[in-house]
Amino acid sequence: MQPKIGHRGSYTYGQFHQKSRKALEMLDYSPALMTDMYEYTMLDACLKDGTANRKCVFEIFTRHLPLGRHYGVAAGQGRILDALEKFHLDDNDLKFLADRKVVSPETIKWLENFHFSGSIKGYHEGEMFFPNSPILQVEGTFGECTLLETLLLSILNYDSAVASAASRMVSAAKDRPCMDMGGRRTNEWAAVAAARAAVVGGFKGTANLLAAQMYGLKAIGTAAHCFTLVHDDERSAFESQIAALGKNTTLLVDTYNIEEAVKTAVDVAGPELGGVRIDSGDLASLAQRVRNQLDALGATNTKITVTNDLDEYALASLQTAPVDSYGVGTMLVTGSGAPTCAMVYKLTERENSAGEMQPVAKKSKDKATVPGRKLAFRSYEYSLADCEHVISGSEDKLAAYQPEDGWKDLLVDYVTNGENHSEYQGHDAIVNAHNYRAQALAELPIGAQSLMKGDPVIPTEVTVL
Amino acid sequence: MQPKIGHRGSYTYGQFHQKSRKALEMLDYSPALMTDMYEYTMLDACLKDGTANRKCVFEIFTRHLPLGRHYGVAAGQGRILDALEKFHLDDNDLKFLADRKVVSPETIKWLENFHFSGSIKGYHEGEMFFPNSPILQVEGTFGECTLLETLLLSILNYDSAVASAASRMVSAAKDRPCMDMGGRRTNEWAAVAAARAAVVGGFKGTANLLAAQMYGLKAIGTAAHCFTLVHDDERSAFESQIAALGKNTTLLVDTYNIEEAVKTAVDVAGPELGGVRIDSGDLASLAQRVRNQLDALGATNTKITVTNDLDEYALASLQTAPVDSYGVGTMLVTGSGAPTCAMVYKLTERENSAGEMQPVAKKSKDKATVPGRKLAFRSYEYSLADCEHVISGSEDKLAAYQPEDGWKDLLVDYVTNGENHSEYQGHDAIVNAHNYRAQALAELPIGAQSLMKGDPVIPTEVTVL
């Protein structure tokens, strides 16, 4: 599908470029060393004593939601699949591990043809999660599963933090579109992931071009203050922008004096002016004044975009102001106070020396884990979720387990015996996740959308069979 | 220099691998689209009207330090130089910009051979900064300078956030080494940058292998709880680790019962055991009990490492506990409550239509800027910094400006007419920045190291000549 031309970068949501798998083609690096060293030293010791071949089940979950949040939004699964396809060690990587003596020569040998051959299931991208939700379960040998720990956590922790913040912002913005403009306030690669996660969390587009290119996202943006400043005066800046981008563009009107700028803007563009952007001051009052001024000038269809350190609370407070769309930066890419989800990757079941699978758990103070592989379901009452059910048990018992009628099975297959389920990768998967999140949030009690601090909106019930 | 072998990943600080410029060789991508779309749309309009060729000076600064901090640590300059070398648009990028109609065909042509040919000066990596410190100044044509905005801000904002947090932690840890273990709690690429920034901020090493490989950093780490759990019992896990990594390794002792684990550890390794790690519970009390137990078992040289959501406040409270080193994760990579530095990139001076350079500034409410290019100095009284002096003026006036005796000139040349000063890139530059930060912090009043919230430890005086 082609983007609409004219008001550049402002195509309607849904008209994403259809370039699935673009991300994969563009990322010509292996994430195999995006890993804590102990994953490799553990592998080395376990290859020596034979336990590296033990079948294992690892689980990713979080013990708590941040800051009195009522739910989280799982994101990053598609990026995990991309990363797995690239996860191999090249000669430089092997030489590095050998030179540093991180692992023994035998382990270097083992790593030469490394490819994850296990299976991964987990929550749908865009799904709500709660404390102890088994967001991802990784099954394979100890050796191959342990190498994935750091990378999987990095992706899920950051992407879910951004998607969770985005989701709160989108709720607070009601039907007004939110756009990601936060790239400059986080690491340059995190910015790309954040743009993608923002769309999973309900945003409609991003200012970040690499994210737009890699994931086929809608890109937005017109001009900054320096554009006005580099010109001799505001009028010539506006004239230049209109000449280049058309009358449907958005003019930034707060470089000098907003009232004068709005007057000049309509003077230059006429009432067909696409929009104005306000980036400072009391946004609600200013939007109201600018709306009245625009209407008085006949520019009744000219849109108002506001930006300026917005978060979900600011968006909620702007609900009655005549604003048409929001650009959100810092607070989006930093998770609005919760820049990580504190997800962990824990061994829950493993083969013993007799070849039998056994549940295992650590008993560390405040950090004990629930042993055993898990199923996960969400139950509903009057069409609203009322409980997250996490069922732990042996493979046999779980296979025989019958959930109650109407329970939603929360686990989907991402990887089966080393093969990706590619429908969860690429552009289409992001659109699906975007829609999935809207639906899943609508199925939670409305208290989920409250900005008051409180408990998770539904309890998690853990049952050990 | 070769790392010491035996206790893997535990070489003494200073014995970094000498692989400067390794990062560059490894990053085979262009950051040219790690950019907000409006940089390109502005370029397009300015190429059309001729202002793209106006000479400009842009400045990066922050209006305030976060959260009552007393100083910030500038980091990321070396990564900026790496990124500039890679900043070009390949055919895919040009096609993307053309297909999306982000810019016109004429601008595509202009971009084909894009290379930044301007100059950049700024604060030394590892230097202290304060509100309005001109951390980086970029001089060139409007067109070339505007394309760099997003990328430069992404790098400086995140790296400086991590280095600033790291510096506070290192102060709180006194002489005990701090190690980065935070990769899993941030974006996977941010993790690599965080490891580097942590070392700039005073850390001694990282768990992140890619950072160790790219920047020649010391790598650390031995085993996680899953290593103990995958074995039939704790003793066989410890035996396996000792067999693979030697007696000088660090054993994780809190999977089940710490007292029993310590007994088993010394039983298996003997008193030559390198170290034990505690990752849960009341770390101070546990460290004290474990120290006494180790001493009673004759393992008087066995070190104690603690990890578990540490931040600068936790480290300060552990000063009297018998701990030898710290592993810091989440709070490091998320900037300990300040995941970005809120730095901005503003046009301060530009050529006018008559070809003369003119200071410019925006007047947006609460976001007004100080016009003109800047010099920056730090003055001292009794060997302690007492003021940051920011001097603004025309190029002529600044050239004639005489700072007072003993003022430290804070600006160094990073890029001159498109050529990097490569001594600020690569491994050696990181070691220099690490040392620079320690010296610069020692020259601040000791109040800088207080964990109490307060004002910047020295004022910034802005003088317009």
C-alpha cells in the first residue's frame, strides 16, 4: 500500500508500508554476544560435566508491576524472532571468546554451528500481563537456553516498558492519535525499538525514520525551531515550508510569539493550513486560544498538535482542550517512570541424571520461584477479565488439564524445534499486536485505565497440579 | 596487553584489551536514519530556499540536572565520532526517502555523497557538566548540522545518564569496584552503550560481552542460579564450576540456604576459593555472617560480591559491611531514576542573507535559549571548582577573550572540518575518560558527592560579550 502524498509523513494509520521482514534484511549483525559473560562460562562448565544437554524449561516473568500500575503490555516478541534468526557466532566472536579464555576450545567447537533448536511459547505481542504471568517459556537443552537469557530479557524488558507506558498514554489521550517523538532522549537503537513498541502499545506513528524503514511504520514530523531561526524571519520560514511541504503541513508556532505566528501562518498558507504545533507553555490554555484564533481566521479545519514533555497525566489533563494529536517523547521512551519491567528468566524444570523431567525452583529470600512449566489462561465474568490463571505441573498433567469454558489460552507458539512461526515477525505482526492490545485492554475491567496508583486490575492465581 | 588467565573475566582494571577502533570495524551500519523525519524535511525546504548552505552553530546543553543532582558526567563523545564515520546514506536509505517522499529528488541527489564536513568541539568525555554547560557545539552548514541532531542527542543523553548514575554509585562504593550487570534490564544495544558509559563513570568492568569485545572492556561473571538448579545438587554444581573455571572463581551461594552453600563451597574449593556472591536478602547482615563464616573456615582471602537491585543509596548503606565488590544492574542502565539528561540541540548563531554571522535564540516560554557561540571555563578557589563560566559572543570577540588565570578551558576539538580527532575514539579514549572523570570529580567541592538532593554544586555564570 502506498502512503498518501502531500502532507508528508502523515498517512492515515493502517497505511503502513508492507515490508515485512525488512528488519531482518537490514540488521546484518549477530546478537550472540549481546549476552552476559556468565551465560558462556555456565555453558562451558555444563558441556564439561554433561548437564548442558539436559532438557530444560526456562520462564520469563515479573514478580511485580511497577509503580502501582494495573497491567503491563507484553512487547518485543517479534524482535526476539528476528534476533534468533541472526543468533550465531562468527569467526570474530569465536576468536574473542577464545582469546579471552571465556570458554574452552571444546566449547568453541560446540559454538561454531550454534543454532537454537528448541521451542518458545508465550504471551501474544500486545497481550496484557500481570505479576507471575509466564510471558515467555523457552524449552531446549540447558546449553542453548542459557545463551538466550540476556538477549530475551533485554528485548522484552525494554519493549514492554515502552508499550506499557504507551498504552496508558493512549488511554489518557482517548481518541486522539499519539505519535512517538522520543528518539533523542534514549539510546539510538533503543529509539528504534521504542518506536515499534509504541505502536504495539497503541501509538499511530513515529518520528524515527529507521524504525519507519525497518518496520514499515508511519513516519511523522515537519520542522523544528531551528528551521524558523535559520531564516531571516518567521514569515520566510513558513513560506519556505509551505513551498516544500505543501499547505497541508504543520507549522511550529512558538518560536517567538504564538499569536503572531498563528496570524502569519494563516496569512501564508490560507485557511487550508494543515496544522500548527505548540511545544511550550500551558498547553491547554494555549490550545484553546490558538483554536479560537484559527477559527476566527477561518482556518477551522487546521489541526492543533501539542508536544512538550507529555506523559499520561498531562494527556489526561488535556482531554477538554481543543487538541487534535499529541507528540510524546521523553516519557514514552523511558517508560514513564518505569524504564524496565524487571522481568527475569528462571529455570523451572529440567531433566535429572535419570533422564526424567523434574520441576526446580530457587529459594532465595524474596526471590523464590514457582517450579514447573506453566499453562496460562484468563477467565471472564460478564465479558470482563476477572482472573489470570497460571497452572504449573508436569508435561503429562498439563497435557491432560482442562481449562474451564470461556477461559482464554494465553500462550502461542513462537518457535517450534528451532523454526520460527514467522507470522509473528515483521510489519503485519506489529499491526496485529497493535490491534490485539486494544482488544485485550477493552476486556479488562475499566479500572485498568485509571491513572491512580493501585493493584493489578485482576489477580494472578497460581495452581500447582 | 593480555588478560590474566585463571579467574576468568577478572583481570585487574587497566588490563583492557588494546583494540581501539574495534567498535568501528564491528558496526557495519549507517546511523543516518537514526533521525527524526523533520531533520530531512527541514533540509529539503532549506535546500530549496538556499538557507541550507548558511553557516550555523548548534549547541547541546541541558536546562537542568535531574532530581536534585549536584553534577552530571558527559559521556558518549567517542561514540559520536564512531557514528560520524558511518553517517552516510546507502541506496536503500535513499530509496526509502524517495519512496516515502520525505524529500524531493534534488535533495536525494544532495544526500548521495553526504559527509559531515563541519567542526565539533565540546566537553571532554568524563567531564562534569552543569545546567547551561555547552557540552557540544557543532559548526557547519544548516543542512549538515540539522541531520545530526537526533543522533547526537540520543548518544549524549543516554550515555551521560548512565555515566552520571555510575559516578554517584562509584562515589558511594568508595574504593570497592563496581561492575555493570544491567544489560538485561535495558534495550540490547543500549546495554552495550551502558557498559561503556559505566566505565567512563568509574565502573571497572561489565558482564556484557559485546561491549567487552567492541571497546576492549574487562568482562566479568561466572554463574547464575540456573547453573545450580540444573545440577542434581549444589555440591555437584560447585564442583563443576571449580573444574571448569578454577578455584579462584566466584560461587553463587544463595540458591537454597546460604550458610550451607558457603560450607559446601569451601569444602569443595578449599580456602583458596576466589569469591562468593550473594544476590538476595539483607545484604549487609548476610555479608557480615558470610565473612565470619568464611574466616572461621579459613577462607580469609575469599572475596564477597553482592548484587540485588543496588543503587547509590544501597551502596552507601553497605559501606560498613565486609563486601569486596558490587554488581549493579537495573539502576545503572536506567540512570538511577534519571534515564535521560534532557539535553537539547539548539541553533545559536547563523549566517544571515548578507553573509554575516548573527546570534539567534528562540523565545518559547520556559524554553528560551542563550544566543551565540560559547566558550566555557571552570574557575577554582583553593584548588576546588567554584564556578562554571559560559561566555557567549561573536567569533571575533570570543577569539579576543582572555579567561582569568587558572581557569580551565572546557572545550576540546572533536572534529575539525570533517576530520575526527581520533584520540577521542576507541579503547584508549575510554580509559582516558575514566581517569578524567575521577580527576574532574575530585576537583569539585565534596558536596558534589552527597546523596542528599540539592542544587548543582557550582553555579553556571553566563556572560554575553
